[in-house]
Amino acid sequence: MTHPAAPSPTATAPAGIPEYPMARASGCPFDPPPALRALQTEGRISRVRLWDGSTPWLVTRYDDERALLSDPCISSDNTHPGYPHVSAGALERRKRAPTFINMDDPDHARLRRMVTARFAIKRVEALRPAIQRIVDELIDAMLTAPKPVDLVEEFALPVPSRVICELLGVPYADHGFFQSNSRILVKRDTSPKAAGEAIDKLVHYLESLVTEKLAHPGDDLLSKLAVEQVATGEISTRVAAAMGTLLLTAGHETTANMIALGTLALLQHPDQLAALRETGDPGLIASAVEELLRYLSIVHTGRRRVALADIDFGDVVIRAGDGVILANDAANRDTSVFPDPDRLDIDRGTRQHLAFGFGVHQCLGQPLARVELQVVYATLYRRIPTLRLAVDLDQLPFKSDGLVYGVYKLPVTW
């Protein structure tokens, strides 16, 4: 099958096509952009313009997104010319360190299977006491620190960073190094040069760790990859390092932002916060996690795909080679699936949101993220019942420029 040539960065899109991603409304930090919701109301699919002048299709409705995410004619392979890259920096990262999330089967399935077992539900549940210990230790430290405290730096970021380090076998003492380089990679305005340097540093660091674990393996995921895959010739050290880099960066960036932004959302909804703080019901805690995942949809630049064949889509034909963006933040506010979707309701009881995607590429780490968030939301507000913002909401710096949405700082006091 042939594919059309990729658009040049200077390509001019037809007039009237909106730019994507879109800006959120001032004073509404938790809601998807109004222009995005308008497109969802107007029709099932529309063209949008990206940073490079390309005009992929944007899909905003829940049922359509689920259908396309499970369609074998939709590819995650970002080497296809029509693939709608998030930014020039993201394109450079993918060139230097390709991973299974941007591959199709059978390569995707083969590589993903190498790490799946460590993220299985039973395996992750066994980590709950260790996660609880980490959460309690960090809260103890906050309670003795001068106020106000930046919840991002002192709690939201360390919790998942320590957990993913223990799971992978990465020294947490190096967290400053991998967090700073990860921050470069998750910003949309990062230049290709800066992105290339950051990913090279991380992959080189993980390559060194994998090499060490070949000689001195432990009971961690990198050791498993080293002994079972690298030593047998199944994959190279660099491929193992690229996989480790993906898991390390994704394993702390997303959950850290959910902890901080979820806390902020609850502080803005005191009735919901009170219900969560006062409950001892694991079911309600789990429900709160699912609702916050739906409500916030922190992966807010869409799931990116490319069509491998023509797809009939109502009155439109998505042609082979066309880029497709599936806006999960809009789908998670689809009124046909979620009644009164703009209302935060921790008792909603939904798990069918698309925060983790759908289909074969659904997020590998979702069991771990769920347990981490359950422990955090069940513990933080109970142990600090008077937790509150130390600044006004409009003073908070939001990550509108990031691949993952959140807040850069969250000053709190009690």
C-alpha cells in the first residue's frame, strides 16, 4: 500500500480549518476547550490544522472513538508519512527511541508481552502495602515542613516516581536527572534538538542500567528484560533501554499530574472532597478514581493514528494515509454516554471512560495507576482534613503547553 507524502512544515491548510490543540476557556481549567466541544456538537468528524500545516481528521464522539481504536485499519505506526505527530520534538523522540506504543502487531504484541506480567492486576495489588508506606512517609514529611507546601514537588511527583523506580529497578537517587529530562520531552514546544538530547540522555542512562543488570540481576523489570530478552538475543540493549525509558517517564508523569490536578479538582468541589475524605468504602474510593480520570482526561492532545485503508465514516471517507486524532477528553464528556458530563460526581460508578485509551494499545500501566491513585485519594485528605489552596485558583500555572495536562505548582496549606 502506498501512502501520501508527509506535509512540509510550511504547508498551508485550507481556510476555516481550526488549529489543534485548542485553548481552554479562562477560568475553566478542568473542562475541554469550548471550540472542541463545539466541533463535537456540530458533527462526528472534522479537519483540524496541526503545527506542521497538516490537516488530519479529528474524532470527538465516544462511540466513534471506541470503534476506530479497535479497527485494524487504524495504525499506531508513527513512521507512516500521514501520522499526525504532536510536535516537532515528539517526532524527534520517536525517531531516536521507537517503542511498542507506536508499533502495530505483531511487533507491538511481541514487545509488549515482555513487560505485561509486571503490570498484571494481581501483581500490582501486591504492591499496595509498599505504595501505602510511600504515601504515608511523604505525608509525614509534609506535615513537618514549613507551610505552604508545593504538593507537586513534595508529594504528587515523588509518589509515582518512587513506585516506578522500585518496579523497574531504577535508583530513586537519580530522580532529579530523569524528571528534568522527562519534563523536556512532555512539552509541546520543545525543539527537536532539545528533545533529541533529552531522549539520548535517558536511553544512555537506561542502557547502562540494563548492562549492569545483565551482570547483577535483581527482582525488577529491567533485570527481567536483561536476563530473559537481551541475554537471549531477543532484543538489543538499546531496545530494552527505550522500553525502560517509556515506562519510567510515563510511569511518573501521568500519575503525578492526576494526583495534583485531582486534588485541585476536589478542593474546588468541597462536597465531593468531604464524601471522599469521610468514606472507608473501597468501592467509593475506586469510583472516585474513575470519575476523576474521566473528568480530567489529562492526556489532552488526543490519541494519534493513521489510516491504512479507506474507511467509510458517515458522509466522509477517511482515506488511506490520512492522519486521525481521537480526542479522548471530548469523548469523556459525551452526553450520550455520561449524563451531565461536566459535573464531577465521585459516585457516578463508571469505568468505561477513555482516559487509558481502548483496544490493543490501551495503557499498559493502568492497573498500577489505579492502585496509586486509590491509595493517595484514600489517605491524603483523611490525614490532612483541612488541606486547602494557599493561593487563588487564577494564580496557578497550568500545563496547557504539555502533552499531559496538570499544574506546574500547587501551593497548599492546612
